[in-house]
Amino acid sequence: MVITAGALYVALIWHHHQPLYPKRKGENVYTQPWVRMHATRHYLRIAGASRRHPGIKVTINLTPTLLSQLEDLASGATDRAYVLSSIDSRILTAAQKREIHATFFSAPPEAKKPLPGYRLLEYKPVADYAAQDWRDLQVYFNLSWLAPDVQREPAMAALMRKGGKFRENDKLAVLRRHMELVREVIPAHARLARDGHVELTTSPYSHPILPLLGPAERAAQVSMAIETYRKHFGRTPAGMWPAEGAASQAEMPLFLGAGVTWLGSDERLLEKTTGRPLRRAGVLVQPDLLTGIWKTREGPAILFGDRYLSDRISKSYPSWDPASAAKDLVARLTSIAAGPRHAGPRLVGIVVDGATALDKYPAAGDAFLAALYSRLASDKRVEAATPAEVLARAKPMSLPGPLQGGSRVDGDLSTWQGEPEEEAAWSLLARARTAVAEYEAARGRTRHLAAAQAALRAAEGSDWFYWFGKDRESGHDGLFDEAFRHHVQAAYRAIGREIPEEALKPVAAWNHASGTPSISPVVDGKGGAAWAAAREARRMDGQAGILTKIQAGHDARNLYLAADFGLSGKKPAVVALGLASRPGGVVRKGLPFRLHESIELQPGASASLRSVGGPPSPRQVSVAWARSRVEIAVPWVLLGVRGGEDLAIAFLELGAVPFPDLPVHVRVPPQPDRAVVSLDAPRPSVKRFAVEDFGSEWAFVWSLESVPSSLERLEAYLAINPASPDPGGYPLLAGRPGRVAYPWQAAVVADG
């Protein structure tokens, strides 16, 4: 490849990572299926996409823990979901069915769309499941995680069309195809790299936040990463992506000494290091800085990724038409190409979490990738290249000072430290390190020491700390907590030391439920078998508190909630409800979502649903108190929700922060069409106007292209049994210009 001075090159870096999941005790079975699932849906497809477009080269980052698990699965290991999928649905135990129902709807919404039977099962009451339904769920889960091109293969396409009523042989065929794909991932990437289609890079071993580790731990993480990469690809990687782009000057000599020639990071570190803002009001004003190829003192070259373009691929473009999205991205790149330039070649880095981002696209982003690569291949102003080939022919510029530490997440390291849960986890890890160091001093280097150190490296992974604390919520925080402590416990076991009590208890105080099953309980405050299938958020640390358990479930008509109070007995509380898709809402301290609706609970009293931040409109809900428990039924019609929306729920003491400290999430089941009137684009700035019937209330809905200011005023005029239109028209509300054709009796006004 000829590198031209002044030309603009774009490095698309697809980052693939999975943390080191623990295995079930005494089994060669991983607790989580996500290495397998992302392998079958994404890894091969993303790697192969550039091969179909001559001239397009991309970079793929494969973390060592991902590579190790892929190798293990290819060699005979499996995961719990695979084991559960393999069992004949006619002999599933009640416990296995509960496990399947809790796990097997965990597929991206876009992956479920081609499988309507899958979505119907999700809302079918679990009590009504027959053996055929369980088998269908086993098949749908695994079928949904196949790449679209694999789903089009004759055998899989037949199952996609079948729409249920699967046989055991159908299921086994899907599982066989899964394992064939898993075994192909590493060899396929090696071939593509050898043929020059992709550059392969890696990350420190367990994807840790390196600046938060000590010198010995940093060195071990980088050394293990290089060793793992060499094992699979036969050479030292030219490039490395530190987890979350987190880096500081202290690690630079370490990377250089390991043979790494370039690092990826984030534009915010460049801003901090140069002291010059790259953007003003979101607009790139220093393209010459961002596209520069930089070098630190005593360190490798650094590619500072364009955060804005990465976010457009991850967050904006999934809802766009693929061709329009590709056109927009390339237009932004050519705009940079036309801007200020320096003497050498210019390089724009776009780092994308591959599977996470493309899960949001229809058909896993295939159409977007094809459109993007086609447009890049035909545009002479921008060229897709790998960092290694550009850097091999370019002289990096020196940064003005030491690299200032930070990451691509908020520009700093606060996501992984500072909160009580995070600090408790770091303390737990430090104590384990001390125990292992004492063992080494007394016994020397043994195989037991090596096993303990490997467990410590796994526990240093960023994923565990990312989900500790209140700033992030996965819906599965308890699983990450358990995985972190599994690795800490393994370090103690390896050296024969007693595991401290702190490592046996959850770091987090709460185990948060995710998703909701179908239940239809009688709301009487007594609990019982009808609530048994409900998802639970239960206090895990054994401490007496105001609340000990939350339960959530639904049927087609109602949302059901229950809360058990602790030894203190029944207390006044508020149920906080928020809809991510609904505009407006109120920010309340301690709530990680905008509050839209609330239910005030007084022991023994009735309760009403109230809109927050708008006109008061109390709507009666069913509530029952008994001893230290409250149960609530909220009709979906009162919430005005749409099927598929995400509803966040938290319980609060009056005037206090929520408990649990993070919400339970509910996926709203399909809702009937309530539109009385629905008009598309009735005005240039209005995308849709609708009137919807909610029984005792009507909702007037305006969907706007944008809201230019807070002074907007929306009006709807209602004519009851109107006569013929009057050519002269009828005046609007007092002081409003214009006229309407019919005599109106009521007006609905929404002021900004």
C-alpha cells in the first residue's frame, strides 16, 4: 500500500471482548453462553465483510480472555445454556425449566423480529407451556443467535420458516451448526490476517483498566496478552487496544518493551494532554490534531479514536436507512479530509464495540456494513487502512508532554473506582494479592502459585468493576458480582488458604431482577404460589433493612408488583416508574432514570397512579397490604405504554433514595391498538398526530421532528358531530391567529 502525505486514512477498529466467565463447579461448562453466541452471530461475519470489498481493510481486536474461551469451546468445553438446550424437552425438570425461561429470551430485539413465534412465547404464561413450547424456546434462542447469512443456509432457512413445532432433530442441527461456527472463528481470523484483509490486535489479558493496577500487575497483564496472541497467531501484535482506551504515561515503556508499535485510545486523552479542545458545541474544530499520528516519550505511537464517529455507529445509525447512514459517515470523513492538514498522512480511528453495536441494527448490521464498505471503496478522498500499514510509512509527531491518564468512558477512570461497592471489591482483590504474595515468599514459584496468579489476573478485569456501584446497571449485576468473587476465591483455593468470609458474600447489597414472566396473581397481600414465577430483586447481604424483596411480573392486562418489608414492618413508600422511550419526566436524586409516573403507598390505604412533572391525574390502582407485604396491580391501559417498551421500576422511602438502589426492568407486553385518529406528517414539523383511547381517558400525541424551543405551543380542536365545513371558518382560542373549518366545542393545548 502506498501511503500519501496529506491523504486521509480511516482505521475501522472492531473490538471483540468477553470476560473470563467461571465454570460450574466440577464441570467443563461455562456459566454464561455469550462467547458462543457472539461467535455464531457476529465474529465471522464482521471479519469476512471486508473481504467482499476489495481495497477495504479493517482492524479487529480480539481480547485474550475471548481467545482462550473460544479455544476451550472448540476443544470440547461448553456452556450451561448449551447443556440446557441439549436436554429433551419432554424430560426437563421444573428447575431446568425455570433456568431456561430466565435465560432463553436474552436475545437482541432485532434478532427476534424474524421469529414471531419466539416473541409470542415470551408473553405466553409459563404455566401454559407444554413440552413442545419448551422445545420451541430451546430452538428459537439458539436460532436467533445465528448470523443472518447462516440463517439463510438451506437447513437453517427451513427452520426459520417453520415457525415452531420443532423436533428434537431440528434442535440438534442448530446446536451442531453453533459449534461448527465456534471452531472456525480463530482459524478464519488467522487466514484473513495472513491474506492482508485485516489487522489483528489484542488487549491486556483480562481487559483490565491498566492505570488502576500496580506495576507488577500491569506487566503480567501485558505479558500474558502477548503470550496468548502469539499462541494463536504466531507473532507479536503490532497494535494493542487497552481496555476502554484507558492509559497513562506510566504504561508507555511497558508497551514499547513488549514490542507493541501502536496503541489505540480516545480523543479525550489527546485533549487533556495537549490542553486544546478538539470540539466546540460538538463540532470538530481541530481536525489536524485528531488526525495526527502521535507518539509519547518512551512509548509507542498512539491513535486517538474519534469518539463522535464511534458513537454514530454505535448509537445513531442503527435506526437509519443503511445507505443513508453510510453516506452520512463518509460525508463526515470527507469533510475532515477537506479541513486543515499537516505534512504527513492523516489517520482517523473509529473504535466500535462490534457485537454490542451491531446487535442494535436490523439483520445485525449487514446492510450497513455493505453500504459503508462500498461507499468507502469508491470514494477517492478517504481510504480504509490499518494503523500498522500507515504507521510503518509515517513519522509520528511527539506529544507536548506526558500522556494524561483517562479512558473513553467520560474521559476519566471514575466508572471503575470511588463508589463503596467498587472500593470494597478493590479491597477484596488487594487482600487476595497479599495472600498470594505471602505464599510465593514462603514456597517459591509452584504450579499452585501460577494458578493463583492467573485467578488474580482474571479478577482484575474491567467488566466486574464496571457494573459495581450505582453508575451502571446491567440487569445481571449479581452474575458479574458472582464471577468476580469466583476468581478471587480461586486464588485462595489454588494456594490452599482459607477463603475469607468477605469473599463468600456478594459485594453488592442487591441482586437485581431482569425481565418479567407472565403471572396473574390475586392481589391480596398474601403472596403464595401465584407469585412463585415472578422475577425477584432480593436483598443479598443478610442485613435487616426497610425492604427485603421486590417481585415483578405481568399478564396482558396488568403490571404486578410486590414488596416485602423487613423487621421494621410496613412503611410509607413510593413506586417510581420511568419509560426510556417517553420524553420529559423529572430527574430525582438517586434515581438512574427519569421519573414519569409514581404510586404513593401508605400502609392500609388505597393508592393512585400519578403523572410526574405534568398536570395531576390520579388513576386508581389495586393495592393490598397484609402483615409486612404490599401487592399492587397497575392496568397497562393506565400507563399508556406500548408493547416492547422498557419500563424501569424502583421503590423509594418517602423523601429518600430508592431501594433497591437500581431499578427492576420490565418489558411491556404487546398492547392493543388504541388509536382513534392517526395522521402521518399533518404538518412539516410534525411526524405524527394521534388520539388514543385509554378507556376513561384519551391521550393526544404529537411526535415532532424537533423541538426548536421551550416556547412551542400545540393545539388540537375537537368538533363533535360536525356539520359541513364553513368556508369562512371559525376563530381559534382567544388571541390565536387563524381559523378552522368546523365549529369546535373543545380544545386541547400543550404549552412548552
